[in-house]
Amino acid sequence: MSVETLTLDLAKIRADFPGLAGGWHYLDSGATAQKPQSVIEATVNAMGRDYATVHRGVYARSANMTLAYEEARRKVAGFIGGQEGEIVFTRGATEAINLVAQSWGGAHLKAGDRILISTLEHHSNIVPWQLLRDRVGIEIDVCPLTADGRIDLDAAERMLTPAHKLVALAHVSNVLGSVLDVERAVALAHGVGAKILIDGCQAVPRIPVNVAALGVDFYAFSAHKLYGPTGIGALWARAEILDAMPPWQGGGSMIDRVTFEKTTWAPAPTRFEAGTPAIIEAIGFAAAVDYVQGIGLDAIHAHECGLVKTLRGALSAMNDVTVFGPEDSAGIVSFAIDGVHPHDLGTILDEGNVAIRAGHHCAQPLMDHLGVPATARASFGLYSDESDIAALIAGIERTKRIFG
Ligand SMILES: Cc1ncc(COP(=O)(O)O)c(C=O)c1O
């Protein structure tokens, strides 16, 4: 693909995002992305003009809504190279991982089984496994990082044994931006007979993902980081794995037949969607997929890589700034300024209309590893541009002057 094809029309793109109006430099897309007008309109129409329940109505509006909801599932599946029957709509990546831990883990893991996670995981890929550990007695091993902040797959290779039943790793670190070599991780996990779950929360908005080509078993992500609504995400799991998983929540919709003596379950994925689903959000999710596909993830990735290079270069030129993570981070740059707490930096930057994230980023074990209580994090979206970086750098210079 030529460089021209990969260049984004930023003026046009930025005009699609009402949340960016007013000269605001939004550098917190890793926390949640702004929404394009098409997503806003899709959700407004789903909540207004087209609103009805799904899966039960005998009237046309409900039948149409059911079609739209299932079309959303098809789109989300296609977006990551999966089949529609393999997508469970969840509240987000957090719920998707909890679903796997409670349903698959509860049914398939027993005391003494081991799972492997890594030092850089988000709390949502740590705590669900600890809850499972407390319930069934599994052991959790933690794969270390390389010096530049990648998951050290050489170490993983040495650590993995046939006792490992699951490997659960982030595709892209929400703090360091480091990109996992998923294909190698899959080969290592499968080599010892373990399944592999990938937390794709930060990957799906930034790099093209094809779960079938990658060969993963579970893939979790959230719509709101992909320019879609909050309150919805997806668990993708290979059909034969999903089919063999028991339900994890009971209620309406997830059943086949209920009597007081015995209840039988609906097939997957419906079996995992108890209650009235997030109908409006699913339709917004599909609109977000359309929007991102319309621009193209190759182009988005190339654009964000360029921004990362510029920002890392500018920060590295300052001798009182530590930049974390590898050079080829995907869309995310974490850093620390000597003598300035990230919260103070974040507050001063806000006065200059620059929004960054400051804190532990729901990755406290990674902060412990880095030896800092918090970092400042700039994370890009497809709408970010050089003016955002310039405003950030100006704000950093100002902060340093204030702190003497
Ligand atoms: C890498 C990663 N995993 C999981 C999550 C959790 O996502 P959510 O809060 O949307 O469930 C996040 C959100 O910050 C994340 O960055």
C-alpha cells in the first residue's frame, strides 16, 4: 500500500467528532475514544425512531430491531475475522474476561492447574483470574517483560509447562503501547496444550486484527475505545469452545425451556446474553466498526505510529524526562518528568486544553515494576494530529517552568 493511500484526511476526520470541537487537545483515547457523528446518529435513531426490544416482539419494529442487533453481531465478528456465532456481546472487555474466567475457567480448571499472565496486564486481566484462583485453587504465573517493556516470550517459553491451561495476555499494553507477537504467543500456549486469551482492548482501535489468522482461542475488547458507545464490548471465542461453555448468568433470553425442575440453555452465543441486551449500544458498536473500516486500520496504524515517533522523539530530547515502552509502541506513550508528579502535570496541561491520563492506568503491578507510583500517558486516536503533540510539549515546558 502506498504512503498516499495511508495518509488520513485529518481535517475531514476531525470534523466528524463533535467532542473535539473548541481547540481541545484530547490525548486520552486509550481510556476512551471520542465518538464520530455517525455513531452518535446511529444510537440516537436506535433510541428514538427505531426503538423496540429484540428477540421477542411479534411486531415489525421489534423484528427490525432484532435484525439490526444481529447484523451488529455479524459486523463485529467480521471486523476481527470471526464468525457471527462466535461473538458474545458483553458490557466491555472487563466483562468478557470475567465471563471466560467464570464460565470456561470454572468448568475446565481445577486446583493445581496454572495460568500465565504478564507483568503489564490491566487489572481486568489479573483480578478475574485471582477470583478464580480463590474459588478453585489455580496458580497464577506472571511472565516478565523485556528491558524495553514487551512481554518476554522467551521467558514465557521457559515458564510454560503442561500444567498451564491458559495463557492470558494483552495484545497492546494500555500503558507502554507494546505490541505482543500474538502468533508466537499462540504457538507457545498451544505447544503445551493451553488455551490463549488475548485482551485486545487497545489493539482493535489501532492495528488490524484477524482472530482466525492469529489462531487465538478467546479475544476480548470494548466498543468505547473503538469510537463506539460505552456499556458494550465483545468476547470472541472459537465456536467449539463457546459451545462447550456453561452459562454464567441466568435469566431471560439465555434459555431453551424453563421448568421448576430443570432448565435447558439456548445455544451460544445467546446462552451468554441473559436479560434484555444493550440494543442501542450494539447498534452504535456496529456504526463504529463501519466508521473505522471506512478509514482502514492500516492507515490508522500508520498514522498513530507517526505520532508516536514524533512524541517519543520530542520527549527523549528532554534530559529530565523518562519515556517508557518500546520505540514501536502502538498509539500510546507513557512518560515521567523528574520532580513533577503526573497528576500535577495533568492538571497544568488541562489549563492549556490538553487532556492526558495520569495515574496507574489500572496496571498497579506494572507501576511497581517500573518503580513509579504513576505515569503520565498520552494516547492517540485516529483524529490526533501534530497540533496535539505541539500543545502537549508546550504544556510540559510550562509545567517545568512552574516547578522550577
Ligand atoms: C488493555 C486493557 N484491557 C482491559 C481494559 C478494560 O476495558 P473496559 O473498562 O472497557 O472493560 C482496558 C481499559 O482501559 C485496557 O486498556
